[in-house]
Amino acid sequence: MIVISSGTRNYRLLTQILSLIFAPMIAYLKGEFVNKTPASVQVDVNGVGYEVQISLYTYSRIQNLDKGVLLTHLLIREDAHILFGFFELAEKEMFLHLLSVSGIGASTARVMLSYMKPEELSRAIVNGDVRTLEGIKGIGKKTAERIVLELRDKLAKQTMVTNIPAMINNTLHQDALIALTALGINRLAAEQALSKVLTAEPNLPVEDLIKKTLRIL
């Protein structure tokens, strides 16, 4: 049991602890997309409706879908628990990268992903394209420079092993990557191994893909 006395500082500490405990528990939602808007969607999962905040990018991908899967991230604040949804793993990863930058909150990260696709954002950051980042509402020069400074090297390494366009948005690749990282495999190592296996055998079922990838890790 965690006991924390009253007070704003202590409450913030509690919300941070709860975020670490509960955020990973809701990995995705699979169900019917109800009441879609460019900013949110209600996902009906076996009769339970989840209010999910989304970017314009995800909205564009689910706009014509009646049901599907959204990857999720739960943000716990003092005044609310907010669930964010993503159509693709690349968008969720970019969202989490942006949250790791000092001064960037969830609302700003969602706005950035509404202005630019994940791969476009990654390219701008890796190339140090501060001017492009400044073109996003709410992003000034200092913030853009800080984003480049804190994420450039990290995203550059990631881009090196995901430089096959067809593979970036490949559902098979994403499913295998999620499974491998859940097993505790380093993401970059998993990406490299998956790329080797898929280049040699692009039509493998996901189960065989994971097994063959594990053999070469």
C-alpha cells in the first residue's frame, strides 16, 4: 500500500507513481469507433465506451473505418486521467519521444502530430530543421531548438534501422516489434533483426517471423 499525505506536492508525486503503474496496463483498444471527431473518438469495447484523444493523423486513418485497433497511452494528471490513441506504432513512439522533451506536454505533442506525419516530424528533427518545426502552432524557436537538441541523436539511430519505407507502416512488422519489445528485447536490436528476416522472407506469418527473429538475436 502507498500512503501519501495531503498537499499539492505529495499529490503530484502520487500521480507520477500512478502513471508509471497504470499507463502500461492499457496497451491498446480493439472495438467499434463511435462518435469520431478530428480530436477524439469513443471506442466501444464489448459495451464499454472509452473516450480517446487522437491527432488529426490518426483521425485521417480511422475516418472511414467502423472498427479497428488503437494503440494507447494513459496520462494521469491531478485533475483527470486522459487516454490517447494512435493508429500506428510510429505515431505512438513519436508522441512518447516528444513527451520526454522538457517543456513539451501531451497537448503540444498531439498538435505536432496533427500538423505533421510521424516520419515527417522525425525527418525534420534529425535534419535539424528548426524552421519547419517553428511552423507548428505553439512551437517557438527555442522550443524547436530544444526538441532537436534532445531528440536528434535518438531519432537518427532509430531511423538507421527503419529506413525501408514499406516496412515502417507494415502491420506485420509492427506486431512483431511489439511482441519482441514486450519480451524485453532492445528495440533497436529487434528492428535490425526483423529487417534481416523480412528482407529474406517478406511473407512470413507473424508467429514465424517472431521465432526466426529470436533465433538471430
